[in-house]
Amino acid sequence: MQAQILTGMRPPEMAGKKQRELYVGNLTIGLVTSKLLQELFDGALHMLVPDPDRYPPTVIAQVDPLGKYAFVEMRTEDLATVALELDKLELCGRRLIVGRPKGYVEPLPPPPGTPSAMETLRQVLQYVTGAVPTAHEELLKVLLLENMVPQELLCDEGNRKKVAELVEEECARKGKVDSVVVPQPKDGGSSKVYVAFEEHEQAKSALKAFDKRTFNDREISAQLVLQTEMEKACVGNWTGLGKVVEALGAEVETWIKVRGLPYSANKKDLVEFFEDSSITEDNVRIVMGLDGRPSGEAFCFLKGPESKLRTALSRNRNMLGSRFVEVFSTTAADVEQQEAMGKQLA
């Protein structure tokens, strides 16, 4: 029952509207509609609910008559809290301001020993307790170790490399390790080490071995997370080992496919969308349909360090113009196939 409440199955009326509502400001007047905002929030949070078609994360979005701001009502208080992460997200050329509305009351802290709603939500989605939806369990192949070493120790690159080597050696006893990533810690955050295994069962075995284990008088907190969380760490300043580490310094030449583009999107829009990935207009090919009109797809050729490719791929499910777009790696054969089908690449 608790999992259902957290993941969107609770009827909206069970919680006060103000507790589930968000203020969204700095809208682009004339472009941002109620429908667009609802699609934005639903698209960003759909993975957090078990049945997004029947019970989408958003109940309703309402833009004020002048188009300057809006209120978005989420299905649960917890989804509203997660949606605060969309603050500063760029939509139609402007960065949104997402916050609590007037009248919001901070909830009372839970009794000692009681997990918070947000902690429980994370447990349900990312396998802290071992109870995740079966459909997603096989995706969890990355072990996250927190609090293993003091945060300040990982500010030094040499220390991060030593920790990565130590963890890789230990985890190799549980299965084949694809990579180890030790990000440079952020102020106020705990030390983190990501270990990517080849198989879910190997990661699960390592989880049992590391969680609550004491290392140098520190209790390690371990959980399984999605690959995307580790990839975000890869984009920043980090030290790691294995395939990911070896590849990041290597030069790559590859194609990226973008799907779901607004039909009005042009090469300049795509270059700006991938601004940190060294993609130029000369390397962008917009796919035209058989009728000569844009199909909503494009190919981008990327040449450079693997880290640039990962930066580009991290843009998956981000907004370009008025739409979420899909970004994924592809091959030259895919590009050639489009031409063989009679489609033009402009």
C-alpha cells in the first residue's frame, strides 16, 4: 500500500491540494501552454509511477490568462517534491522557476526510526530494500557505495584512483566488473563510488556483501541504482577504472540519432542543444520524409573524446523547443539505410 501511495496510485483528494501543488514561473508568454507543461512534468516523472497512462504524475496544469506563470497539481506530495528538481530547466528559451506555492506547509518530521516518504520512494524505485518493480529489476546492475571514505579524501585525484582500484579488486570477487567510477565529491554530499557489473545478480550479490559493512570505522551504505545515475557522474570530474575509464580518453567517431524533434527544429537548434559536445552544423543531418518535409529525426556525427559522446547522450529525454527528444547512439549503417529508403538528409 505504501508503495502505491508513493508511486502515484493514491487518489489526489487524500492530500491537501497545496501540498501537492507547484508554482511554475518565468514562462515564455505565448509559447508555454497548460498542455505543454503537463506533458513536461509527466514526461519527466513518468518512470516514478507504475501506470503512467492511467495514473499520470500530473493531475492538472493551469497557466494564468497572461501566460506568465502556472500552477501544476501533482498526484502525490512526494511527486511534487521530486518535481522541484525541474527548477531552472530550460523550456522554450527560458529557465523555469519551480517552487512551492503560497499556503504550502512544511510537513512534520517523521518519528525517530521512521523512513521519510522520499526515502521510501527511493527504496521502491532504486532497490534499497530489495523491493523494486520486477519490470525494472534487471536494469539495476550498478552498485552505489556511500560513506566508504571521508569526503575530503576524494578531493585528491590520486586518492580517488586508489579507492577505485581497491573497490574493483574487492567487487571482482562477486562478478565481472565493467567499470568503477569515483566522482569528485560535492560540498555537503557524502563520498560515492559506483561499480557497474555485467549482470544484475552479480551486483545484487555485491550489495549484500557491502551494505552495512564497516570499513575503517565507517559504515558503508550500499544500494543498486540505474546506469544513468553513474553516467551522470561520468560527465563531471571523476576517476574510475575499467571499460568506461579506458574509453573516455579515447577518440571516437560515431553517429547520434535524435528522435521526436519539433518539425521546426534546424541545425542551429541541435548545435545549441548539444552545446558541450563539440557538434557543429556541418555534422548535423536532418531527416526529411518522402514528402520532403522534416520527419522529426536527425543524425549528428561526433568526433572527439568519449567523454563528449557521453555528454551528448546525457541529453536524452531533455526538452528541445517544445518537445522531449530521444538521444541515442547509432551507426553509419542506420544513416545509409535512411538514404536507401529514399529519404533526404538535409
